[in-house]
Amino acid sequence: TFKPYIKSVSKFASFINSTQKFSIKSDPLPSLKEGEILVKNLCTSLCRSDIHTYQGKRVEKSPTILGHEIVGVIEQLGPNAPVKDVRGNDLKIGDKVTWAIFASSPEDDLSKAGIPQKAKDLFKYGHEQITDHSHFHGGLSANTVLRKNTPIAMLNNDLPNEIASLINCSVATVAGAIRLAGELKGKTVLVYGAGMLGIIACAMASKMGATNIIAIDENEQRLEISKKFGATQALTPNAASEVKVDIVLEFSGAISAMESSIHLLHIGGAAIWVGAVFAQPAVQINAEYLIRNLITIKGLHNYNNEDFINAVNFMELNYGNFDFEQLIKKGFVLDQVDAAFEYAVTHNPFRVSIDLT
């Protein structure tokens, strides 16, 4: 039986910028406000956006607590905290949970339109500034305070922490891309970029009945790994010039990938662009080609509640069917956060995880 230990203070890694990096600190935990939940973090994985912030390719408000791919255990329920999760399960102290990267009002017009991740009052875990009134909102911390209107999912206790931590960013984002792509059964799907999202996309597409799944990457080793996760073909960009597909899922963010992806589509095909979430020059598109070939391009940033639920369902059903654990470099704890990020930069694994147990 889980016995919560409610501490008066909690440890976290404060991030300033790419020059000053991290400092390990402890601050008092706040009293929970209306609708809030205190979680003891179990594991956080370092997303590519965390790495980009660490390197200075992205700039966040600072000081901040990075990390948004998180799994934890409920330690305390605030006044009028939610009693049900997104799948209708009862929420109670001791439950293993993950939560969406965002909290936003369900009454916002964008939330009602199915885009809660862009609502006006948006709050994003792992991306907020530490202030006197807002703290413990990132994964590189012993605790997270879940804000009101945060989508929360109770998890199967058998799901390993490192795998569970992938759900609320990597897996949910891929689920969103597939939702935008539409029916995959019987289709030929091209996955551009065989990083963590691309590998997950291969696995998801295979379970959704795609006939042919083509992974494209410049890294031969990652291409070989993609075959273990559902890819039926694995090609370098140069070898893919004659390929024709129904759907492109673009995760690399490379301009050349986005520009070429349009020309790899059958008439009436759809390209879902996800990877370009950092500053870059404009993509060059031939409008006549786009129009005459009835091509659809959709962009996705983060995901919605439906995608989050689908991600939880997928990973609970399939974590035993694919060796996701082999993609995760384990062994780091919070006090080794600098070493964990340096390993991520130097060795470029699919994911590095921080054990917070």
C-alpha cells in the first residue's frame, strides 16, 4: 500500500539559460489551491525540446524547471480536486498517473474546437517560469503541482516508469499526427525521421493496419531499429526519391524533408508536419503542384485530450509488443541532471531518463 509522505520542502533543478545551466535547490511546497493535485514524480525523460533549450536553440522564461515527459504518484488531493481521470477511472492517493503537457480552460473557444493546447489561458508543464505564485511545474523536480483543468490519466502499475514517461509528449503527439492523417488501414505511410516520435509512429501505424510503413532517416542504425517497431522498409533520403505514399508523417523538422515529402505523395495524399518546432527559414512549395495533385498539408503542435487518451491506451496495450525500453538510456538521478543532458547532447540516444524514485 502506498503511504504518502508529504514533505514541507521539495528538491528541483532550476534552469537559467544555456550558459548558466542547472542548480539543485529546495523550496517549500505550496498549499494546494482549488482543483490542484500534488504528485510525487517517479521518472522524467528528456524530450528533444528540453535538449534544444539546454543548448540555447530554444529560449524559455527563466528560471524554470524543465521536463514535461513525466510519470508520478498522487500524494495529495487539493480542495475540489478531480475525482475522475480522462478515462473515467476514480483518482485517489497512491495512483500512478501521467498528465497532459498542458492545463487550459475547457470553456475556451479553442478548447471547445478540439485545440485545448492553444487556449488563451494555456499553462504548459516544463515550460513555465518559477515565481512566488507558480512553482513545481516541471519534471526535473521531486514533485509536480498539477493545476486545475489538467487532463490526468491513471496508469497500469505494471507499466515501467521510463516507458510511461513517454506517453504525455512523444506518444500523445504521434497519436495527434495520426488523428490528422485519418484512416491508416491498407495505406502506405512514410515516417520521416526515425527518432523517438518516428519510431513510435511506426509502431502505431503497424497496429492500425497500415500495409506498408517506410521509415526515412540519414542514420542507418536508427533505420535498422525502426524495423523492430513496425517499419516494413527503411531508407535513406536519397534512396526514397521514387517512393509514392498515401500519408507522410514528418518528425525531423528538416526543410529538405518537408519540401520533398509533398512530391512523395500520391494524388490526394496528406502530409502531417510535426518536427519543425524551432526557428528556421521558410519552406519552398510549388503551389501549382500542390493544387493539381490535391495535396493536403496539416501542422500539429502538441495534442488534444483525445490524443492523450489514445496514447495511454496504445502504450498500455502495446508496451509488451515493442521493446521501447531499449530506446531509453537509464541510470541518472536528479543530482546528475547536468551529466544527463551532456550525455543526451554527446551520444544522441532516443531518450535519456531521470530516475526520481
